[in-house]
Amino acid sequence: MSDRDSSGREHVWLHVTAGRGPAECQLAVRHLTEVIVREAEAASLAAVVIDAVAGEERGTLLSALVSLAGEGARAFAGRQAGSVKWVAPSPFRPHHKRKNWFAGIEVLDPPDLGDRGAIKASDVVLEAMRASGPGGQHVNKTESAVRATHRPTGLVATAREERSQAMNKKLALARLAAALRSRAAEAAAGADRDRWTHHDALERGRPVRTFTGAAFREREQ
């Protein structure tokens, strides 16, 4: 069953990320976030960017968290999930040969920390930890990663991909909520995805949408 907000509307989050991609991928995230908000509003959905992490270049985003609410929000979100390709010359490196840039979109259910929700704040232990994993110089060197542990069940969800601890907290809680809804430890492991490995998979996978040029116009698949 779809999560609903206090008004009874369907409510989901979209996590838009450049993964470990360069500034061009981060620019694609900004454009893609704008497209999602515009298309959601055209579909009579309430779309709000509730968090965003600035990228390496001016006007770019490492990631964004978009809240979607309204009837049909989950179906709309489902159509966005996966890899998105942007085909364009680099606006930052004019002589760079590469023209294919990738961003990824993950659908998450907002965590419910209300008294009547599936998760009670008193049942969750949030811990900051140092991020680790592949990525070289792009890996977080500070304790911005977050581990969320549900005391009653022992289920654990982590988020280490963002440089912002506040964003990682949101993602960890959302992933923990998803794991609890599935009632299986395997769901927690499946939800504990990080941006570094996810981006490589996105480049290898077939994109769900493709955009071209500086105007970021969609191309038919």
C-alpha cells in the first residue's frame, strides 16, 4: 500500500544523484530535478525539493531529494526510477571527447516517525560514521555517513553516499522504513545501496530516459 501524507495523499520521495560522476553528471542532476518538478506539477502533483547538495561547479547538484504528493504520485515516481542519460558536449571541458553523462533516480518511501507511524523516534538509534568504499578522492573523509538501527528488530540501514550528513540521515531513515515494511533482513541489505557502486551500474544499464543538448531536451527511446 502506498504511503500517504497527513492529508491522505500518496507521498513518495525521489532521490536524484550524480553518483561519483563528474561535474557534467552533476549538471544533469540539476536539469533532471527541474524536469521532474515541472512534469509532476503538470500531472497535478505537489512537488517540492526538500533537500539538495551543491555540486563542484556553480549551478550543479550532487544530489536532490524531491517530495511528490498527490494521487498517482507512486506511479509517476516509478516511471522515473533508474538510469538517465544526457548526451551533450561538456560545458566545462570543451575539448573533452566524452558526451554521455549519467544520473540516477531512486524511489523511496518517506519515513514516518509520528506516534502512530511504523517507526517511533525512540526506537531508532542514529550513528555518524566515517564513509568508506571505492571512489578514491571522492569518498567522504569526514563522519558524514549515517547508520540507522531499529532497536526492536535490529534492522539496520545506512547512507554514506552524500557529503551532507543531514541528507544521509533522511536517506537512512527512508531505507530503514522500507526494510521494516518488508519485514525481512534481506530488504535491509537490498536497501543499503551506496552511490559509488550504483553509478557504475547505471552507466552499464539501459537508461529509462535520454536527454540531449544544452537545452536538455528529451529524446525518444
